[in-house]
Amino acid sequence: MNRRHFLSASALATCGTLFTSSAFAAESGRRRPGFLRQPHFTPKAKRVIYLYMSGAPSQFESFDYKPLLAKMDGKPMPASVTAGQQLAQIQGQKLNCFGPRFKFAKHGQSGVEISDQFPQLAKVADELAVVRSLFTDQINHDPANTLLNTGSILPDRPSMGSWIDYALGADCDDLPGFVVMESVKGGQGQPLAGRYWASGVLPGVHQGVKLNSRGPLIHFSGNPAGVSKEQQLAVAAASGVLNRHAASAWGDAESTTRSQQLEMALRMQESIPKLTDFSQEPASTLDLYGCKPGDGSFASNCLMARRLVEKGCRFIQLYHRDWDHHGNLAGDFPIVANFVDRGIYALITDLKQRGLLDDTLIVWSGEFGRTPMSQGGSGRDHHMKCFSGFMAGGGIKGGTTHGASDDFGFAPAEHPHHIRDWHATILHQLGIDSDQLSIKLDGLDWKLTGVEKGKVIKDILA
């Protein structure tokens, strides 16, 4: 028996129950359990869709209207507000007040105040819990993004999606439990780093899988010409045996990850065509989102997020990259707001119509906020002291406005919440005590919420 025959035969004998065509079909679609055998307490949400507005949208043009700031537009910012405070690019410059550029109105029965740049989102105001007193520790984009996504500015920490997938697993094993998509339009797009959705020191199988927003959802999902399904399965089986041997013989955790990811890739060859088959979507749903599936738009990504939710994915993160408005805020903000507004409204509406909003937590935020002072007379600089975000669905008390900034929107005046509180609240809705979700490494308990305990924002919970 030659070497190739031996490896093929022994691999198929060892792993045949997994990789034969009939067994493969039967295996896919099962639940993939997580590290926690059961949640710490009864969860209100089963899954999360994080609408991540990368670049930091201005709270003054979205959810935090400031009448005094509007009145003092163009006048010097009182020194008592900014003295001794860290600023990013306008440090040492003349600081003038920069009033809201757009009108605000109260919406829904609850009277949630929203800018006129989000007319569609305003229709579901009673589903939103807006928090106007968030703050962070980092004033520049990359460390702030790293902190919000991982709870640390160190690059080797697991992302929140990885933590959640690790803890709870997913209700499918033919798609990743943690999926990332991105869209671009409307301003200066900040780059995204893979560490924002990396698994860090957790097993690599829990890292986020980035899907394409335009064209094929994943590349190379089909076999090349001349390679049959049986040949592919035989190679995969042989590779699985070798990877498992390496894991057993040398304790190589990455070998285990390679085996798991190879198996996932094979299952995705079966599941992705079904996921991207929109032939059964009613015309009314496509009209609701106002997009062509796979056109690269934020709305298309929202529609895909809903389909991923139905398939059992645990954590879906949709990045839109163009919120960094250092200049021409009045001109560029409407473009990017219009680009995401309909998709968010459609997603909330669609999930509610399908009975999925009650156990799907939707989260919206950027990495920090923008200054109440102007930059260059037409834009806003980075601001870490205070910004806004919202949650909806998943056990959240809709029609709620929580926390408040001071009269100039510079710092929280009521109920300040560090982003570790934001993380703790997300975990809480999934039935996870943020203080108990940890791994031991280098003598430390590593957590998403870091050393300091995150405080659940109880006032926004139903």
C-alpha cells in the first residue's frame, strides 16, 4: 500500500462518520454548545446584532439635543467646561461652541428625542432605549475601537463576540456563531482592524468570520474544476486526522482549531447557498429594506443579519465606517445617516413582525462621541467624555431615555456609564454575569469587563 492510499484509507476509516456525504448532511444544522453548560440566570435575549457606527457619530446630530449649545453657536466655550480636559486634535486651539446642525423632535408615545436625520428610525422610537451618558477612556479611533470591542486596549484580548460565542455557543453548526460585515458611504471611512473581532487567547474557533457585503458572501465556496465532492471529503478527512494527531501529540491548540474550522468550511459549502437564496423572500420584505441583496449597502447587511439570526448565529456585528466628521459635518452627516437609517428601521420592524425582536438584542453605538466645540468651523473632533448609544429588543425597555449630559454635552450630568457597563448589560441580557465570565491566564482572571466590575444599566431593562 502506498503512502497516499494509506493516508486516505485510514483517514476515511477514522473520520468517515463525519465526512461521508450522508453523515455530513445529517450532522449540519445541530446546536453547537458553549463553555457554559447553562446561563448564570434566565436570559432575556438569545442573540445580539451590534450596529457599529465606526468613526463615531455625533451625539449632537443624533440623540442629544442641546438648546444652550445651539444658543451659543459660534461663541467661546466657557473655560470652566474645558480647563484641564484632554482633547484630540483641537488641544490648545481657540474653542468655540458648535450648536446642533439639525432639528430634533420627540417621537412615539414615549417622546424619545431624535434628530430629523433619522426619519425612519423615528418611526420605531418606542422600541429604543437611548443612553446619553456613555463615556470611554480612549480618545483616538483605533484604541477606542479596540477598547469597545474587547474591553481592553491590549491587542490580544478576546472580542465581545468571541466571549459570547465561547460562553453560549450557537444554535447552528453549519454557520459561524460570530459573523462580521461592513459597509462604506458618507464621509471619512476609518480602517477596521481584525483584532476588533479576534478571539485573542480564546480558542480560534470563536473568532468572528468576516463575510462579504457585496457579491459572493464568501470566496471559493465551490470546488475548483475537476475536484469532486468525494475527493474534497477525502482530503479533509486526512487533514483532520493529521491535525488531531498534532493536537494530541504536541498539545497544539491551533491544530484543533484548524480541524474545527475545516469542518465548518465544509458545512458552509452546504449552508451558504441556502443563506443567500432570496427567492423565498416576499417582495414586501425587500421593499421594506429598499435594497438589492448583496449590493454592499448597510440595508443589505441588515437583511442578511436577520437571515443569520433565523439560522441560529449568536453574535452579528455590522460595521458602517464613515462617521468621522472632522469637517463638513452639515454636508456629510445627512449622507451617512440616510444610508443607515432605513436599514435600522427595517431590521427592527422585520424582526418584530417575525416574533424575533423579543429575544434579539440590537445595540447601536460608535467608539466615542464628538466635541461640542467646532473643529475648523465645520466639524467636530473626537470626544471620549460623553456620547450616546441605544439598545432595542431582547428584554430592553423601549421608549426609554436614560442618563443625561451637561448643558454643553461635554460630560455626563446624570447616570454616567463607562463602556464596561455597556458590556455588562449586553452580557446580562444573554443570561451571563460579566463578573463570572473569565479565563485564567498568567495568574489573572481575564474578563470582557476588565478588572473593574461592570454595572448593568438596570433602568433600561424591561
